[in-house]
Amino acid sequence: MKQIIILLLIALSVRSNSQDYDKYFDEYGVKGSFMMYDMNNDKFLYVDSARCMKGFIPASTFKIPNSIIGLETGVIADENFVIPWDGKSRWKDCDKDLSLKEAIKYSCIAYYQELARKVGEDKMKEFLAKFDYGNKDISAGLDLFWLEGGFRISQAEQIGFLKKMYNYELPVSKRSIDIVKNIIVLDSTENYVLRGKTGWGFQDEKNIGWLVGWLETGGNAYFYATNIESEKETESFAQSRRTITEKIFRDLGLMK
């Protein structure tokens, strides 16, 4: 709670640029908000600061801490660790034996559900507390709490967690962090590296979409959290999370 209040006070001290970026959410017919932290300049940029402090179901963005926890507990050895397919058909890219790096790339739920079961409830609670990740409510079930139930995390909290991850301030090994950093690269050019993880869940009868991560460019890191919602499930909903984020970065001159 203290961290959220501090982030809110900082964010409210920065000029809102929502009038410039609302158009990107409107293009896709979604309601949403965007929050970015410029590390070197210690500044926030946001679209709808109040919404950035609101909690949402984390959905597959939880695959980032879940991967770290799996590695740190020794449940999985490295990014090549394979969990066998359970034989239940879900979608093409996930209907096979998968390694960690494949499971996060294709956002395969079953891999991470089995990982969570192997970690166990006690260890999961322990690491969520150590990470100060969201509201820590896993009452919906060890292999479901990030997909349904009362677990909530805000964009401000997502950025707080990612900053600690980037700066090796989480109480885990550097090795575990480095492995996960390497498997969440979305795009890499000679000018920048974009890292992140999408999420798509359901809350209050609405589709909730996420993209969280950070952009490395010009010797700086820009931590971001994009969240959208819509009552309609459309093909463009999934695409909009990354497109909106990248359009804002390009407008800022950060992705060239």
C-alpha cells in the first residue's frame, strides 16, 4: 500500500499526456491506461493515472514471476527444462512437450499450472510475499489464482516488481533473473531491446488485456505497463496491447 501511495504521488506530479495517446486506445475500441517509468530521469508518464493504480487480474503476466519462482526453487533447472504435455488439446503451439522458453513464448497455461503445482502452496505464498507482488490472494487455487478469483495487481505494482527484477533487487539469484530476462525478449534491434509479457484474462464480465515489461535503449530502461479492457472479444483485442504500447514509444522517439 505504501508503495502504491508513493507511486501515485509521483505520478500525479507529472503532466498527463493522455490527450496525446487516448487516440490509440480509441482506434481499437478499448478502454485502457498506460504507465511508464523512465529510470535514468526518475520520471513517470501515464495515460489515466487513476486507472494505473487500480487492481486487475494478472493473467499471463504472472508467467514472469512464476518462471523466477520455478527456477529459484529448483522445480525447473533452466530455460530448456521440459514439462511433458498432458495430452489435452488446447491450441497448436502448446499441444506438445514444452521447454520453459517455449511455454512463455506461446503463453501455454498448462506448463505454468504444472509448474505452480510442483512449487506448492507454501513456497508460492512465500515468494509472493518476498516479491510484494499484487495482493497475494491465491484463494482461487494454486494453479488458477492468476487467471480467476480475487488476485489483483495494478500497473504501478507491475512496474515496481519489474524495476526490482531489472535491478536484481528481488531476493533470488542473479542466474534466475537472467534466464527470465532472456526469455521475455519481444524484439531486438541495433537500437533497442523490448522485453515483456502479454496477458489476457476476464474480470467483471470484461476482457482484460496486459502488456508489461521494459524497453532498453540509449543506455536507459523504460518500464511500462499497458492495460486494456473491453466487453467484446475481437481479433484486434490481442493485437492492440502491443500496438498501442509501441505507438506510444515511437511517439516518444524511443523506438526507432
